[in-house]
Amino acid sequence: MKAKIAASALLVLASIAAVPAYAHHSFAAEFDGTKPTRLVGKITRVEWTNPHSYFYVDVTDPKSGKLINWGCEGAGPGALSRRGWKKGDLKIGDQIVVDGYRAKDGSHLVDARRVTLPDGRSVYGGSPGDGGPGDNGTVQGNLSGTGKS
Amino acid sequence: MTQPILQHLCQVIYDSQVGTAIRESDYAFSIIESVHVLAITLLVGTISLLDLRMLGVVLREVPVTRLSRAVFPLTWAGFGVMVSSGLLLFWAEAAKNYVNPAFRVKLILLLLVGLNPLIFHTSVYRRVSEWELEHRSPWRARAAAIASLTLWSCVVIAGRAIAYF
Amino acid sequence: MQVSRWAFAVVEMVHLLSLAALGGSVLLIDLRLLGVILKGESAKNIGHDLGRVLLVSLTILILSGIGLLSEEAMKCYFSPAFRWKMALLASSILFYFTLHRRALNRAGTDTPPELAQRAVAVVSMLLWLGVGVAGRAIGLI
């Protein structure tokens, strides 16, 4: 019993240690609109949660060649559903492309503005009307203007 | 050794069906959260007016007991809704809340803010009939009013800060 | 340090605290006008006295709101919730200074409120509630 509790406690600690940041309420306050970042990697974990969703991808760092686990923040389940996402769209192990903006604090966290799934489908992930790049207040976001503008 | 057990408990709550359902819901979480904010407005908004009355800032002509009778049903209603919606939010976020410093501070503040009326009602408020007409209440009542205003403000601030950790 | 992150948070907190003060004063004024509470006191006096709290908190709300807006101008520009909020806010303020004020001034102390006064109280509460709900929706829609 003790071992079980200790193990679950460890698990919790490990999962918490892996989370770069929990929540925010303004794109401008948390993320740097001048630092567009493209991540290509495999999904390692998905948190389909309120108030924000998170998913994690393993990305090979071009400089060191090391694998780095990046956190990607998106809107909550309600807003994502309205944009045509489904919880099952993100599958662990899938290779995806994430276009986003890096966190101001320099951690390995991006605000995921657009995610390209393995089937080529592009989905918009920014928080609803958070004012970040590409946000035009609609459920689709301004996908064409995202990432590279 | 109590900490990991408490944390384990939070994880169990977090992983429960209801907790997960709220956390992953399309609408429920946002609605509960909004109701929580409204309830806080109701609670803090009404109790702070009573505090301001005792400090002699507003409604000086209204006897303290008359105002408190008008305000308390609203305050308690706000309190009830705040606690129940707060528990639902905790259910959905327990494991995250456990490690959140702002959440811990908020719990301590809630404890303190609960002690305040307890002390107030068993001390100076017992003789309220002697001073309820005074434009400015006696210093003990004013101290309680300032404590209430400060503590409730801090609860709101700590609550908002939870999102920033 | 992330100054802007915490600056935003602090402005949000100020916004929330003044929201509570506004909510409390609106509620007491309108419940009095409705004839539910403090029936022994004059609605006009209550409205006048708590109106100070209302206006002070409204001023702080608007100022802190401008602060929040400056961080999220694009979001607000596109947000239907924000447009609703501004429309409701303008209506609430206009209503407060016109029909609401008139209803308060005409309210007697001992007589139960007329139907028109009750209606004004209910409309006022709904308008202010609408501002708050629309405001919350800015971050959710």
C-alpha cells in the first residue's frame, strides 16, 4: 500500500515537473508575438482540459541533436470543439507540425496557433479571441495569416 | 508523510469520473467558473458594504443591525454558491491545485476570513444595540471591518493568481 | 522577470475587486427600489449614498478595463462578446443616469414601490448583470 502511494506520488510529481506552465489569460502577457516557432515532432501526452488544453511533443533540437519535450498550449475543450477539433484528433505517437509562439519566460512552451495533423488537416488552436497573431475572433481563426506573418 | 497522502487524495479526486468530466467538458467548466465569479461578487460586494457602513463611509443613517439583516441573506447565498461552485472547480483541478502556491494561500486566507466574523459576532457585535446608531462604529467593529475588507480582497487576489502558476 | 505578465494579473485583480463593489452597490440600490430590503429607509437616500460606491467602482472598472484592453486590443476588436459588453455598459450607464435616477427620486419611503419603479430596478439589475456576463464571455467564446 505504502509503495503504491509512493509510486503514485512520484508519478504525480513527474507529471507536474513536466508541465512548464499552467494557465494564462492573455496572449500578450504570456507569449512573444515576435517569436514564431515551428515544432515538428511526435505527440507524447495530451491534456484535453479546461481552462486550457495542453499537448506535448518530442522535438529534436537542431543545435544539440537532443530530444526536447515541448509543451503546446491551446484553447479549452469547448472552444476547440467549436473549431472542429475532437479529443481523438491528437494521438500519442503521431507526428504533427505545430506553428505557434514561444513563451516569454523562455521555457519550452508555445502557444499553439495552428496544428497540422498527420492526415494533412490543419486546425487552429489559439485561445478564443486571445488577441494573439491570426486571431480574428472567429472559430476558424485566421489560419492563412498564422505563424508566418 | 501526510503530504503525499493528501496529494494522493487530490490525484484520486482529479482522476474521478466527475472531475474528469468537468475538466474535459465543452461548457460545464466555463459555466461553473462564471457562476463562481458571480457568487464572489455577491458575497464580497454585499459584505464590503456592511464593512463600509461600520467604518462610517456609507449609509451612516442606517442602523447596523438593519443593514446586516438586509445584507446577510445575500451574503450567505453568495457564500453557498461560491463554496459549491468552488468545490466543483476543485474536483476538476484537484491535482493541479494541490501544487499551486496561490491555491494554498487562498485556503489559508479563507480560514482566516472565516475566523473574523466568528470573533466579531461573539465579541463586539453582542452589544451592537449600544452602538448600532453611531455613524462610526466602535474601534473593534472597525477593526473587524478592515480585516474583512482586506482578507476578502486577498481571497479574490489569490483566487485570480491561481491561473498564473 | 515577466513584468507584463504580472502587470496584467494585477490589473485583472483590481478589475475584479471593483466589480464586487459595483455588484454589491447595484444590488442593494435595486433591491431597495424593488421594495425587498431596507424598506424603512428612503430609496432615494440609499441610491444617493451607495451611488457614490457605484460610481467610484465604475470609474476604477473603466480605467482598469482600458488597461486590460490595451494588452488585448485586437482580441477585443474582433470579439462579439466585447461588443456586447460595451453596448450593455453604455446602456447601463445611460439608464442609470436617466430613468433609474428618476425612479429613485420619485420613490417614497413608506409607500410600496410602483410597478414602473420595480420594472426600472429589474431592468437595471439585468443590464449590469449582462455587462458582467458578456465580460466573462470575452475569454470564453
